[in-house]
Amino acid sequence: MTESSTRKLALSGWLHKTSITDYGNPLKLQKFLFFYESLSKVVRDEYDLSGLRGYRHGPVFSAVWDERNDEEESFLDKASHACQSHPELVNADRAAVGLFIIQAFTMEELIRITHSMHIWKAKKAEIEKALAGSPKAEQGVPLSEQDFSKHDSSMILRMASAYTCEFVNSVRVVSVGGTNFAFPVKDAGRLAPEHYDVLYQLDTGGELENPVYAYIDEDGAIVVD
């Protein structure tokens, strides 16, 4: 089994330190790593898309997936140590944007986003063939950075423009059912049971598109923007 790079360990450790719940979902960890590296690439900072493979649910860093799932405690120990020992490997603002993305959309939506990117779509036929031969498709299909197209760069840049570090650090995502509400931090801390009743009603309506921007007005009512 290939060991995860120090960079991927540090990023994984950052996610665990910042959001244990999101770290605890192996697919969310993979989406976080993929969006972080994609954001790094499009802003022409140091990035690492090596070892990326295509699976049913999108791009996966196989070394991280295998080590995280096969040796969970050992992986977390190494990830926490790497995050603490090599803080320079994690751009906190960019990581916050990546975290917001995986919190602002449902897993189904995140999968659709990565499936629409050419770096995965270019190998779609091979991935589907592998899945047909083996439902588990344990090895996945190697993805090529050359397939990270202008279309992909444009998608990531649009997300970076919409979800700036200033914005994502000013809000907190509150998930209710399949709807993810982005509240100002001060309002998220004021949510009461009656507010959640309203959020559940809004989620049940099924007419909102993630992420939903909301706040509490001066009368204490929830306003959806």
C-alpha cells in the first residue's frame, strides 16, 4: 500500500481539527482534498494531483483512501502530526473555501460537480467498464492531469469567486435535510428550536438550491435571501 504524502496528511489533519464530522466521512475527505488541490492549481500555487484515480463517485486519491480506511487510527495520528509539524503545507484560507464547498452541497451534488469535470469525464467510459467487470472496482482508473481542461479551470475559478475566503469565514453552514443554509456566524449561534422548525419546513418545500443564504432579522424571523 502506498503511503499518503505529507501534504495530503497535513490537509487531512487540518480537516479533522476543523470539522471532525466532515473528516469522518471518507468521501467528503476526498472531495475536500480534490477541491483544495484544484483551487491551488487554478490560482497557480503549488498543488499535487498525482495519484488521482477515477471511481464511481468521482476522483479519489487512492493512497489516502486506502490508508484512511485500512489503518484509520494510524492515519489520523500521522495526519494530526503532519498538520501540527508542517502548517506551511496548508493554506488556511483555501482550506476554508474547500471546507465550505463540501458543506454547502449534498454528497449527490458534489458527485455531480466532479462528474461534470473533464478530468473525470475523460475516463468515464473506462470507469464504467471497470465497474461492469467488478462492482467494487477496487483499483479505479488512473486520471490524467492533462484532462484538467479550461472547462474545469473555469468551474473552479467560478466557485473561488463566489465563495471567497472572506465570505466563507463569515458564515456557518447549517444542514437541515437536503438543504444547506449559510448563516452569518452570529446568527447561526442564535438559532432556536422554532427557527429549526422553519428550516425543516423550507427543506420540505424542496424549492431551494444549495447553498441557501439566510439570516435572522431584527424581529427574530428567518429571512432567506
